[in-house]
Amino acid sequence: MLPTPEPAPASASAPAPSPRLPGGDREIESLAEFDEIAAGGSLAGCRVQAIDLMGRTSALTACDATGAVFLGCLMEPSAADAVRAAGALVFPPVPGLPFDPYRGLLHTPDELFAGLSEGGYEATPDARAYEWFQETKADGDVFSSMLRAIHDDSISDALDELLVSARVVGVMGGHAMARGTEAYEGAARLGRSLARAGFTVATGGGPGAMEAANLGAYASVFRDEMLDEALELLAKAPSFTPSVTEWARAAFDVRERWPDGGASVGVPTWFYGHEPPNAFATHLAKYFANATREDGLLARSNGGVIFLPGAAGTLQEIFDAATPNYYESRGEPAPMILVNHEHWTERLPAWPLLQALARGRSMESRIALVDRVEEVPDTLRGFSPSGA
């Protein structure tokens, strides 16, 4: 299971030691970890990500920095000169950005929605990052596109580190699924049952079915009645339109009433700026590039993917997942479960096509169509060789 993060600046202690890179190099993603390693007198070969080192000049000048790389770290000019002279590369922070391209950890809801209570959604880092994206995308500035690429690569790295030993089940579904509906409640109960079964729930990180599944995972550590009460509270702000602010505030009200919920992952994107991230995914891997985000979410869903009713985006995700299963390019096909017979056979008949595609291949025994979310956990367990 994943750790539930506490709101913290980039320099705060990380939940676990950062990994060693091939050849023995090490990523340093927290001030506590920096202090521990620097106390040994050597930062040689380390990759130091997005840490405020303004108070660590003496340590920086005293350490061996041969082959070290400092990515977006604040430091005194004398310290930067010293580590460069010792053989380090220094990529300084980029001023004026509403995001950190070199970040070492995933986003949290508290970080992306900072300032929501005082200034509304428009004042949050999430909204300002989207505004920056729109401006720089329009003018085609190569420096801005490079910063977006660096940010997204940093997010992928952080996501891999978080999920290194997790059994991930992706839950896909439409953003238009409103709070207060039977479908939303069903998606939330699905997320809760998956989390309680030991899976890490991963979604597209946005509203609708995605939020509901993350909410269910968040509720998994509380008594069953908590989810019923939370659903009732959220129903007062059923959609992120017309007001993202009111929609988000309702979610944070639930989080404040029931703090320290269960962990899950959301993988949203600034490509769809009208879709805000949801506040119930404790770890948010938000990308600028939607294609990277889509493929990365599906590729990391090693325990299977659940497809709730959705429209074009969910339909695309079905066949994005089916392609590597068809060719077995990622190894053994991952389970795919479509939910709602009428939706996937009549309204958007993806199931007959998926069946035809799978026929005669190993993926044929790894796909299923069920009518209700309550059937999903047992169906998913049936795909496991041990039945577990």
C-alpha cells in the first residue's frame, strides 16, 4: 500500500530513501536526506532535486561534488560556484514559474489547491500552471516546451518510485459523472473495495468517475458509514461546472472532517484545463502532455484496468490498453473489465470489438464484461492464478 503524504515543502523529509541510480548514483529529494549524505563528506554522483539549500553553504563547499547534478536547488552563489568548481553540474531554479520542473516528488491536493479558500480556484497553483501552459503553448517558445518536458519526466520518475512494489488497478471513467448519482456512488464503492483488497487505486485524477474511485480509496480506512455521509455532503456541489471553487471546497470539507484517509493515485493533465484534479487522490502525478499521461497510467496498472461508463476518452483508453495486451508488448496481458453491459454493448459497443480483437489470443481469457461494480472484485480475483 502507498504512504499517505502530509502537506510539506520540497525540502521536507521524504517518506522513504530515494533510489540509487545505475552505477551507484543516488537521487536526493529531501533536505533530511541531503543532510544525512552530506555528513559523510561526499555528494559525488548524486542527483539533488528541487531542495532549498540556502542554509547548507558550508556543507556544499566541504563536500566532494564530483559528478553531482543539482536540479533546481536554491543555493548561495558562492555554494553554486564551489560545487561547479568541484565538477558538479548546476541547473538553477527557473524564476516566475507556477510549478517546479525539477520536482522530486509527486504533487499533493494541498499543494495544487493552495490558496483556494482565500482566492478561489483561479488563484491556485493548478489554475496558474494551466494559464502558463496556454500562454506558452500558443507562442511556441522552445524554452517553455523544454520546461514542460523536464517537468513531465520528473513526474514519471517520481511515479515509478512511488509504485515500485505496488499492485495497481486503474479505474477509468467519464469526467461528467455527477456527484449525487447512483453511478458516482457505485464508482466510490468500487474504489473502496479495491483499496480494502490491497490494491493501489489509480485513476485519471480528474472529476466524475475518477474522483469517485479516489474518494472510495480515501474512505477505505474509515467505517462504512463515513462514505455514505461523505457522498451526501459532496452531492451539494454535484459538478465542477459552473464553479470549480465550490466543487473543490466541498471535497476539502470532507477531507477536513475525515483527515488522513487512504492513499491512492491520480494522473491528471493540464492538457484538459477545464478538468481540475480531484482532492481525494493523495498522490497526483499531473502532466502537461496528455499522451504521456494516458500511456503511463495504463502501463503502470499491472493489476488490471476497470472501465466504467464514459465517452470518447474512456473509449480511447480501452483500446490503448488492448493494444499492448494484443501484442503482449508488456508481457502477460493485464486484466480488462468493462462495467455496464448496456453501455458497452449498445450505447458505445466497444465490448463486441474487444472480444473480436482478443479471440484466439492470450488476452481472450483476461477480458470481462460485468453489469455492476459489485461484481468487479470477484472478477478481478478470478484472473489471478492463485485466486487471491
